[in-house]
Amino acid sequence: MKKILYYLFVLMAVTGLFACSKTDLNVQKPIEKDDVKPGVVTNIKVKNNPGGAIITYSVPNDVDLQYVLAEYNINSTTVRQAKTSRFSDTIKVDGFNKAGAYDVRLYAVDKSENRSDAVVAKVNPETPPYRSIASTLTLNEDFGGVNITFANPDEAKIAVVIITKDSNGELSPIETFYTETKNGVFSARGYDPSPREFGVYVKDRWNNNSDTLFKTITPLFEKMLDKTKFRPYKLPNDQPSAFGWDMPYMWDGKTGEPGFHTLQGALPRPHRFTFDLGVVTKLSRFKILQRIDGGWAYNHGNPRSWHMWGTATLPDPSGNWDGWTKLMDCESKKPSELPFGQTTNEDIGYARGTDGLGEEFTFPLTAPPVRYIRMEILKNWGGTDFFHALEITFWGNTQ
């Protein structure tokens, strides 16, 4: 019996060793490689576009073909590559510095990374978007700094860089705006009302830079308004506060809760409320800080679209609109444009603002001086009929 058990044990051990050895041989089997060039791409056609081109072709019949590679210079120093799989007949080349004629070298590449002989496609990209956009740039005086406008009809991804001299007299960037907007309007502020040279240029995602447009600007005077002078100014058709979140909390200088909250369901609609800035001011901008903590960002009663009304004289106590001027229409933005209930860190940062005072809105330079503000809330982020915000801050010229 013992001998039988012994022979069985030996047989199982030998069988297991053979099985392991067979498996190892399969795993370690080398991948076959060769040094044979694949055939070349043929039947090349080119469709040029701003800053780039679309190239179509026919691939060779090599069974081990892996991809097609395009290699090209976008300027005098930078070489770019683009790849597409063996199953595609199209490759996109982009990032060219300017309009003109360029050579694109096309290679078929097999699984052994052998390149075919190069086939040259002649492309003639049109003027790149960053150059077209740069031709529309304007610099104008703004409160506390300079205002930049431009047109970007194709919504290209660009950066607009504003520069001025630093304390050492060296030109350096002061603001960089990354955007795809069709009609750009940006400002850089924080400067005294004395002549200063500002410059602006456009940069694309391939680090191509336009020429810099310079202009000497005298910033308009502005200062933050004194919030201790703000007062509620209740009119008959204004909304009452709710939950102990009274209007003065909206200018108490604190960015935490509570803020101001109107009563849900109260009539009339849309909700509106009025307050006194305490001084007649040519307003330049304001910031409003929505309720963020607790998952309320871009949600609940945070304002999404509204009208800003103003008057320099004491409002009619009946609450009618006599003497009121619409200063601007406002719409809160969520940079990610994600569906309701979804936000990114960029969204939250934008809602807080770089100074923690919230999202910024700029009054038109044509807006008249005012003392009383009436906000008319058209829509909130939650789709309900109430408003809340934590803080509101105004800047302007009271002189």
C-alpha cells in the first residue's frame, strides 16, 4: 500500500512539473519581429483649413501594418507628429504657425516599428485662428485698468495674455485668460488712474504667439464701495427675507453663512428686492458670492439670470418702475457647462472668485450713476422661485 502511494505521488509531481514547464514555454515565446519595410501610403488627397489640414490616403496591404505616422514642422524649430490606426484612411495635421506651404512626411509603420519610405503630402493651411483672433484685438480704458475685446467666431481654444511693466520696468504677464468664447471681453485691474502702457497677444495650444498689440491707457478711477453705508430699501412689491437670512447679511463683509434668502413661493414673481448704496456712484463692477458649501454651488436658490436696475433718485414708494434704468442683464456661468447637479473644481473656484468675493460682472461704461439698486431675479440654478446669496460687493467712482 505504501509503495502504491509512493508511486502515485511521484507520478503527480512529474506531471505537475511538465505542466508548469509547458506553460512557461508558452509565456516566454518571443514575439516575431522583422526588419522589412512596409509599403507606402498612396492616393493622397489634402483638404486645407485654418492652421491645419486633413489628409486622406490609401494604406498598403501589409498584414502587419500598425499605424500611419505624419511628421511635419509647424515653424522653423518645432516638429510635430500625428498618428492614426491601420483602420483609418484620414489623418489631421494642425498647429502650423502661419498660412503657407508645408511638407508633411507620411510613413506606414508595422508592428516591428519599421517605417516605410516617406511620402510627402503638400499642405497649405489657411491663417491659423490665433492670428485671425489677434487681428480683432482692442485695448480700451476700464475702471482700474484695461479692457480687452476680440472675436473668435470658430471658438478656437486660445489664451489671451495681457502684459505691462512690473516694478523693475520689465514687461511681464499680469492676466492670462483661457477661453473658447466667440466674443471675448476681459479686463485687468488694480492700477492707478495714470498713463500706463499695456500689451496683449494671443497664444494657441501649440505655443504659437501672435505679435503683441500695445497701447497707452489711463485707467479710470475706481474703489470698493463702503458696505457700512448700504441699507435695505423695502418697496411694496419686494420679497421678504426668510429663515433669519436678512438682507444686511449680504454686505456684512463675511463670506460664510448666513446670507440673504427670500421667501419661497412669495408673490409677485419674479422675485425682486431693493437696497441703498448710500452714495451716488458711477458703478464699474460687482461680485456676488453664491451659497457654495454643503453642495449648494450652482444649485438651489443661487441666482442664474437676473436684471440689475438702478436710479440716482429716491425711488417711488409705490414700487413702480418710474425713474429706474436697467443697468445690465446678468447670467451666472458654470465653466464646465456640466449638467445640473454636476460641478468641477474649476466651477467651484470660479464661483468663489480669486479673492473669495464671488463671480464678477462688469457694468457697461454707458450705465448712468446710481445710488439705489433693484435686483430682479429671473431664474435660479435650482429652478425654484427664491433667491439666496452670501455676499455682494460693488466698485465704482464716487467722485
